[in-house]
Amino acid sequence: METKIASTVLVLLLLTLDGVAAAKMCHDPSQTFRGLCGHPTNCIACCTNKGYTGGYCTTVRHKCMCTKACGGESPPDDPPSAMPASPVTTTRA
């Protein structure tokens, strides 16, 4: 009986933590990237300079898309004062 209760509590805890960790990503076209986007390095730099958390190149139209966690707030107008300590990750839609 104790094993069933412990298992149920563990499953409920994992389900709760999974919902917290999986933040929805928002994708916005870059306002500063110019030209065709073939390699994401410059796209990521343009996006992070505008306060986004990452960026990627679309495969069909070769546009730079910036990414951030959705939360209702816009990225800051001023660029961040320092580059992030961890490498910037990209996601594909």
C-alpha cells in the first residue's frame, strides 16, 4: 500500500514539474537581420542583441526568426549589458 502511495505522489510531482519546465517559445521575425539567413550564427547575434534568447533561420524563406519564452512581456529596447554566460540554443519550429 505504501508503495502505491509513494508511486502516485512521485507521478504527480513529475507531472507538476514537467508543466513548469516546458515554457512555450514565441517566434518573431528579426527587425535587424538583413539578407538571406543560411547559417544561424549572425541571426542569433542579431536576436540576442535585441534582448531575445535565441534565433534560427527558416528553411523555406531563409528568414531570421528570434525566439524568447512567451510571458506577455516584450524584449527590452536596449541591448543587454553583457553576453550570456551559457551558449545560446536554437530551436526549430
